[in-house]
Amino acid sequence: MGEDPRPHRHHSCITICCMYHYDPATALDELSEEAILPNPVRVRDMILRQRLTPDRSLELNRLFLEYQKFFGEAQKLGKEILKQLTA
């Protein structure tokens, strides 16, 4: 296997992904600037790492379930569009 022809680009992508993995503020910046939605697994991690009251936890969990549902639907639509564009 050959080396990645763009090691710096690859490295910076990893840094960005890891940076907002646990940082909701950075994830929000990413969303605002580039419309990049964080993976639901990472959003769940962000929720679990906060010290939330039971009521706030329930509220965010309800929102998270909706987010997870629509994220999956958007992913399917995006995949279909890309398949048709590459056909």
C-alpha cells in the first residue's frame, strides 16, 4: 500500500474530527460554518459527558432521538443522490 499523497490534509481532518468529538461548541461552529452534522454517536457522547438534571436529560434525549432519526433519513437521501450522480 502506498502512502497517503496528502498526509497533512489527512492529519488535519483527524484533528478536526477529534476536536469536536467531545466539544459541543466546536461542533456548533462546524455546523454553522460548513453545515457538517456531527455523527449521532458523537452527539450522544456529548450529552452523556454533561452533568444534566434528570429533566434536562430527558428533554435532550427526546431531541436526540429526533436528531438520530432525521440524520439517518438525510444520510439515505444523500447517498441516493450521490449514487445517481455517479451512475
